[in-house]
Amino acid sequence: MVDSSVVLNGQTIAYTIYAVVVILFMLAIGYMLTREGKAGVLKTSLFSALVVFLIILGVSLHIATNVTIPWVKIDLDRHNLTADKVVNIKVANHEFKLPEETITAKVGDLVLFDVVSYDLTYGFGIFRKDNTMVAQMQVVPGHRNDLLWKFEKPGEYTIRSTEYSGPSGHQMIIKNAIVITK
Amino acid sequence: MSFKNTLLNGTEGIFKPDGLTPMQKLTLRFVVVGVLFYGLTAIEGMMMRMLQVDVHSIPGIDAAHYFAIMTAHPLVGIIGSSYSIVFGAFLFLVPFLMKKPLFSIKMGNWTFLLVTFGTLTFWGSAFITHYAPLYTLYWPLPADFSQFSPVGGAFFVLGIALVMVGTILFVINIFKTITYVPEGEKREASGRSMLASATGFSWAESIFRKKSKRREHLVSLPVAAIARGTVDTLLNAGIITFTGVLILVYMVAEIFGTSLKDTAIDALLYKNWFWWGLDLIADGLVLIFVAGTWYLLATLITGKKLYMANIARLALWVELVVSWTVWSHHLMSDQAQPGILKLVSGEFVTAFELITQGLAFFITIITLWSARPLKMTNPLKFLLGGLLGFGLAVPAGIIQADLGLNRILHNTQWIIGPHVHVAILVGLTMTLYSAIYFLLPILTNGAKLYSQKLANIHFWLHIVGGIGMGAFMGMAGMKGMLRRTLYYEGEYNTFMILAAFAGALLLVAFFIFLFNIVMTVGIKGLLGIFMPAKNKTKDLLPAQE
């Protein structure tokens, strides 16, 4: 499975290029609008093509990511997959309670994080040493919150709540809570 | 004129508040208060930017106060500022476009008072008691009395309730203005037909008829846009009011010594309900109102007909239906949320916003293009800024409403930066500025803008600050920075210092705009807007002498 940092870098590049193109386009439009020139309107056929393009763009983005980002398939199919390791985590009073001091697994293992909240809505996020996010999910009380994840790189990972649960909960962090070995 | 004289009496002493009609005063009151609430939001935003750089940078503000600011900030921005400006503008524009008086100026004034004092009430409650469940109010946080005072919460809900009552009065006023017949005039179509045409339902019903038998539109396109956005405004007011009452029940019980069981309400069902309601604003009325305003401004600036007006009308209707079915994109990371809802509502229906807003974007640009060469006036300049804002922010939203990408973007600064702040600050606010600059001479009976140079500086500082802040927040989000927390070890300082610098540009832009407007109408003129109108006419504008 491709590491989520690769997807993040790809998205950063793609959106930056898009943003630069749109800004330049609007600057050009602003300049051209004030200049003498042909003031026609777009042909209906070209406008129809534009509509079709927008539809294809909107839909194809999700089809492309659903096919290429591997954790989507795992997530949608997680109830039929067998985890290599199950980690049961409890959350209450703005505190994560881990089943063991350090959660260990191997690169390529399917790890199931089953997180239960006993009071508020929290978040469950896994972060790298450099604070970039590996993955996250919401932790809603009264419901099953299960994240099936395959780690691609060895290292120590931090667990942090990714959802606001009041001022008391903004530092729900356990550093190096997960250790992934080769 | 001396500086002091201009400050007191406005540029060349042209603006005379005594000559304003009650309708002009009503609209100007909304706009002035909306602009001041924007200033409050900008100051709060700047404070949060500083605290994101260094949590100890503002003495006396701890985490509890920070999150109280974070709770009030978006609500003052959207409800206090944007609602005020939009309500004021539309209460003027609907009768203006339909060539008849507003149904009730009194009701309009009540809307103004309720929105203003409601906003001050919930803001004051958050400021004094630090009630801070954020605007999301994820259950059972708003009823977590181990963290929040129930009295503070009750006042907070009361403030929101006042705004919602004002909102409902606005809705009634708009729909009654569309449907009523002024005294002495003949009814040409029934009120029901007018309403069905305005909301688009008569069109939807006649789509299956032969082209020759289809009904004609009874209201203009901008009025249809306002009516369709107002449908979402009404639905949203209903959801927020119901939720407020629910939370209030828990607070009142707590105040009287009884703790109700918070598990009586399912947290996920509540989340679905609440996001359905909130998206009527974010993905409904904002997009519909903005598209309608773009169309109106484009036709007013160019004096030409709107390009593909029928498609534009259709897109507005599609957007209305889309706004009722997109809420699940906020629950992509909720594992208990059914997968089919995530795929259909979260991903694919949401993608329609790219289509509807994309159409609005291109229809507006093509309409402008049809009239070139155009003079780069303030309304045109800010309209182009508004178009750019949504051109950047809508695709950013489509990216995060994706099963794969949401797993690594949800609740990061990406969401709140390139999507939310660029949409609101650049897209929405610049569109509103365009409308304000356009309406200024109409509403003030020809007041002369104090300085065009200051208006230009306002434009550039605002657009660079807005896009810059969103960009640096987005970069931090890509590096894992969360949106609803504080960082104590300077983990994202490079991005946050740059975002704070961009935020400072926005704040300076606001003060320049405020100064320019105060110098245009003068302090006496500004105060005169809030005095009762001497002219008791129901007409929108004073009779020509």
C-alpha cells in the first residue's frame, strides 16, 4: 500500500498548479476585460462542452482516488477482512486508555484500531515523528469506531485526538504510542 | 474641505441622512452593523492567528478563552456580518427588482434589531462565560456541564434564538414581498404562482410538458436566486432553533439541579441532523445567494442580458436540491456512517457543486466578456475577486469530500484554510464588497467615495491577505496541523507566522475600507443612519425633484 505521505505530496503539487493557473486566468480576464477587442459570447456548443467537462471532472476525481488510493478499498471492505492485530482503545474523560504501553506491529500488517468513547465525541489520529498525519477517524460515543490500517514504513507513531472535545481535551496526545518494525 | 470637516460631514458634505427614505436607512443600518461585525470577526481572527504562533502571545488569554473565541468567531462572521449585509441588501433588492415597496419595513427593522442584539448576546456569553462547544456542537459537548456553565450556555442559545426569529421574519418579508400586490394595483398572477416560479417548483413541474406549453417565469433571475436561497435560510433556521431548544432543555434542567441523561440522544444521528441543517448555509444559501449576486452584478455592470439565463436558473434549482443532499461529506471519517451515504451524498452529490458553481463562474465571466471593454470599477474589481475566491475554494472542498483524501485531511488546517476561509473571505466577502460599492451611491443619494486610491489598496491587501492566509493554513494542514487545537512547541511556526502576516493584511484592509467609508459619509452621516427617517414614504428611493 502506498504511504499516505505520498498522496499528500501529490495533492499539494496538483492543487498548487491548479491554484496558480486559476489566479493567472483571472488576472488575464481582468486585464482583457478592460481592453478593446471582440466582445462576443461563447458558442452554445462550446458552452455545452464546458458543462460536460465539469461533470466529468467532478465525478472522475472520486473514481480516480477510489481506484488509486488503496486504503479506500480496505476501509469499505473492512468488515470482510481479517486483521493481523486488533487494538482495543478506550476513551473517557479526555484520556486515551491503550491496551498496552506501546502498541507494536510489523510493516504490512493489517492493524484494526477499535476505539470506544464513553462520554464525548473525540478523534483518533495517527501521526509521524514530523507531525504529518498518517490517518484519522472520528470517535463517536455509542457507536463502533474501527479503523483498519496497513503501515508502510517502520517507525514510532503518535496518537492524538483529532476532534475538539472541549478545552480539557486539546492536549490528548500519546507520543510514540505505536511502534512499527520491519 | 479640511480633514476634520470631511470626517464630520463626509466628502464634500454630499451625504445627507435626513434625505434618506426609511428603506435606505434600513438597508444602510444592516450594512453598517454587518461591516462592524466583520471587523470584530477580523480582530478575533487575528488574535487566534497570534495564538497559533505563540500560545502565550496575548496576556490573559488561556485555552478556555481561545476556544470561546473560536466558537464565537465563525458565528459572528456568518450570522452577525454576512447575514446582516445579505439581509439588508436583499430586503432592498427584491422590491427594487420587482418595482414595488417592501412588504413591511417594520418587520425589516425587527429583523435588524433581532440579528444585531442576538449576535451581541451569544458573543457576550462566549466572551464572559467561555461557553465553547464550537459551532459544530457535537453531542453531548454542548451539554457537558463539567466543562461549561449551563447559565452561559443558556444565554448563548438565547442569542442564537433571537437571530433565528429575526431570520424567520426576513424569510416572511421576502416571500410576502414577492407575492403581495400593492394597494391600488391589479393582481396579474396568484401569489402561489409567483412563489412557485420564484422557488423553481413550477419550472420543475412543467419540465415534462411540451416546450410550447411550458410556463413563463414570473420573476426575474436574481429574485429567483434570492427566493431559492431563502428556502434554505428558512430550513436552516428551523433546524438551528430545534437544536437550540433541545440543548436548552438540558441547560434549564441542570440549572434547576437535575442532570438529564445525555445518552438519550444518539450522537451520530444528531451529527447527521445538525450537519444537514448547517450545510443548508455552507452548501446552500451561500452558494445560491452568491451566484444570484454575481448574475445581478454582471448584468448591472454590463447593461447586457445574462448569458445562458435559463441554464443559470436551472443551476440555481439544482444547487437547491444539492444543498439538501450533501451533508454526508462532513461524516466521511465517521466509521459508523453507512458507506453508501458517504459515497452518494458525501462524494458524488457534493461533486455537483463543482458543476453548479462552475457554471455560475463561467456564465458571469462570459456575460462580462460580452460587454468589453469595461472600466475597472470597484464593483467589477471586487466581483472578479469574488469569482476567484470560489474558483479556488470550491475545488479545495471537492478534494476533501473524498473517501481517500478525507482520511488524511479531515479536521486539518486544509479544510479551514484553502476551503472555508478562501470561500468566505475572498469568495463571499469580495462579492459583498462588490455589492456594497455598487449600492453605495444608490443608498446614499450620490455620496462621493472619499478616496479611490484607498479603495484600490483595500482590494489588493484583502485579496493577497485572504488567499495568502488560506494558502499558508493549507500548507500547514498538509503537514498534519489540526484545526481545532493549540500547539505549544512551535511545530508549525513557519506557516503560522506567514499566515499571521497575511491575516494582518486582511485586518489593515478592513480598517482602510472602514476609514474610506467613514470619510465618505462622515461621522454625523453615520450616526444619522440610525436616527428615525423624516421621510415616511414606502418608496425605496426619494422622489426625484
